[in-house]
Amino acid sequence: MKNIIYIPLDERPCNYKFMPMLARGTDYNVLVPPMELLGRKKTPADVDALWSWAFKNAGSAEGAILSIDMLVYGGIIPSRLHKLSAAEGKAVLGKLRKLKALNASLKIYAFNLIMRCPSYSSSDEEPDYYQDYGTEIFKSGFLGHKNELNKTTKDEETEYALIANRLPAKILQDYTSRRKINLEINKLSVDLLTEGIIDFLVIPQDDSAPYGFTAIDQSKLRNYIGEKNAGLKAYMYPGADEVGMTLFARMVNETAGYRPSVYLRFSSVGAPFVVPLYEDRLLYESIKYHVLCAGGLICDSLADADMVLMVNAPAEKMLEANQQQTKGSNYTVGRNLIEFVEYMDFVINTKKLTCAVADVAFANGGDLELLNYIKQKNLLYKLSSYAGWNTSSNTLGTAITQAFICRLYGATQSHYDFLGLRYVEDAAYCAQVRQLVTERYLPGMQLNYFKTDGPRGKAAEIVKQELQKFSDSYLGDARHSIVINDVYMPWSRMFEVGLDVEVK
């Protein structure tokens, strides 16, 4: 067994559990810090203890997949709240040199997010003042950026002036000063890459947009990567919670000397040209990066393919998953799901190729119509992967990684359990049960979307019951059934769910 040190982005299941789950059934042993070191949501991790843990395990490891946000700030949310100076942050990150010194052959893959800037007012994952001024902070960056580029309309110029008067200077200063410090840590990550301490670096964009503070930082960082001539080893593209998995796939493929060829097939002609929600570029351009970062290459024909990535996406504007019951012609006439699923069947049963499904028709949940067709064709457990959660990039990285691992190690029990988890979480929970429980049950319990009765309270029990009902009705076939052993709400809210799923 090959040991890999893994420092996740935070303690949520998507970061803490998904990558080690995918490693089960392979010849890789993923070493993860104890949960108690990782903090919770806005409470930062014990950074000193994490470094000590990493130093202790470095000697026995062949590789390390490291979240810089966790190792410097204590997690993704603390990276937006910290009080570190640039010098303090750089001193912490500089400990990577000691890690490499402890094991010169240790292959270090690292990732460090560009700090996001949500367009809405909520302090759930941001500083407290974002509750009152979040929209104004976003628009200050968005319109200010457009103004610098001489792209604002007269109405936008007027709005920009009004926001400047309404947004307290002290709050904007606090927000932008933290962004500057985070940008300096991003730059130091590139320096450590060029120094040879980091072997490969991903700089993901969490909830990005074409204009604004995040886009500005992206441009500065891209220029810095260019100055350092580091573009072939420092990738920058939309994503966040899936990156640990993507880097695991890359490490496995590189160690195996394997570079899978991936043929793309879309559900609509317009799909490659859609800009997904929460992202800043055409879907096709993001797919290129996700395949490349995981160690593969896109090929031009089915004849040359090791696997097929089926991408279910809208023909035009993307909707949220909770809107799919009222979807319009963009989703009905603009796509051909029947042909899409028939081609899927052809790839699996006739061509005998690895077949992955990236279900990005909607943001924040799977496409229930597609799931129904996959079940009718008896393909649920013949797929090499399925994903349809959160952002387009979260889905792409997950689907690609599992398919690559499946191609190398086969359809193990761990493979089926993770596939079942994706169906239960992405389709059942994200697309249906989350909204159902929020609207039907929580109000009568004096609870809401942002506040449940703890990780394993009554709300979690109701979610488990509804998920099992869905699974029994829609996720089984003649040979397979799903058992949901555990359900919990990691951050005591409805957005994410923790699951223990077993495919019988």
C-alpha cells in the first residue's frame, strides 16, 4: 500500500470523506487528520496541530494532497474571516519546506482557493457584516471592475456611485485588505511551486463571476504565474470541494504511468457554450481543465477513447435544481435526453467502454428526468460514475475522478457504495428531499433551511426516512438496493448532508 497524506479543505463530508472513500479498494492508503483537529465551519482548525500531524506522517508517505487554506487559515470559511497579516501567513505556509525536507521524495500536490465574493447578503459563511452589506460589497467589486474596463452603462455608473455612499468605508477596507493578504498567500504558493517544494498546484475559483473582486484577483494571479513561467504546473479554473479528489486521480494516474483518453458527449448542441451558474467561463473550457488536472486528455473520436464522459447540460441558461419542475423549452426542446441515454447504453453495452455521467443540467442537484431514463435502461449500476451536486465544477471533478479510479481498479464494492452515495445525495437529497423537508416539515418544528436541530436531530431523522423512500422507489433494480445507514447535517443546516450509504 502507498500512503498519501491528505489535508482537506474543511471537515464537511465532501472534503473529509469523499477522497478517502474513492481510495478504498485501491492500493493507496489515505492518511487523514483526526476530525477533532479540523474545527467546525467558522471555528478554525488547530493549525499547529495539523502541521505536527503532517510532519509526523511525512516520512512514511509517497505523496501529499494539501489544502493550503486549511494549513494557513484553518479551513475554507476561516480563510474569509482570519486576522493574519501577510507576513504571518507566509511564515505558516513556509513550513512546507520542512515537510519536504523530512522526505525529499514526497510528491506534494497543493491547492489554494481564490477567495470568493457572493452576490447576496448573508453572513452564514462570510463575515458578520456580510449579512447587511453583502450585495453592496459584491456590486462594489463587480461595477468597480467593469468601470475600470470602461464597460459600465450609465445606469451602472449611477448605481456604483450610490453603493459607494451606502457601503461603510471601514467594512470595505476590512474586506479588501483580507483579500490582499489571501492573494499574497496565493503568490507564495506559486513561489513554492517554482522552488520545487510543491510539485503541482491548483488555484480553484470558488463561486466565480466574469467581473468583480474574484475576477480581479484571478487576473493578477494569472499574470504572476506567467511571470514565474509556472503555467504548466499551476492550474487555475472554477472549483473548490472536488479538488482533493481530482488531485488524487492525478496522483494515481501519474504513478501508474497512465493517461486516459476521454471522449465528450453532450445532451444538447448548445451545452458546451453555456456559462454555468457560479462560474465565469464556457462549460467546455472548464471540462478541459478538469480532465487535464485529473491526469487525462480529451480526444476527438470514440474510436480513440478509453472512456466517455456524458455531460448533461442545458442548451442555454442554467437553472437551479429546485426549479426543474417548471423548466421551459431550454430544457425540453433544447436537449435530447432520449438520444443522450440511448448513446449511453450504446457506449456501455455495445462498445464496452467506461462511461461517466456529469449531470450539470441544473446547479445544486441532479436531473430527475435523466435519472428516470437511466433507471429504465437498467444502467444505474453499469455507470463508472455519476455526479450532479453543487456547482458544475464540483460535479465534473467528482465524476471524472471516480471513472478514472474505476477504470484502473474495477467495480469494487467501494465503487458501488460511492456510486450509490452520489445517487442518494445528488439526485434524491439535493434535487428533491432537501426542498421537501425544508418546506413540509421544518416550519412546524420552528426550524428553517439555515438552522436545523443539530447534526443528528429530528430533522436528520426525517431526511433519512425520505431518502430511504426515494431510494426504494427510484434507485434499485433487480440486483441492487440501497441501504442508508446514517444521515447527519454537518453544519446544522440543510445545504449539505452527511450520509453513510451501502449498495447491496
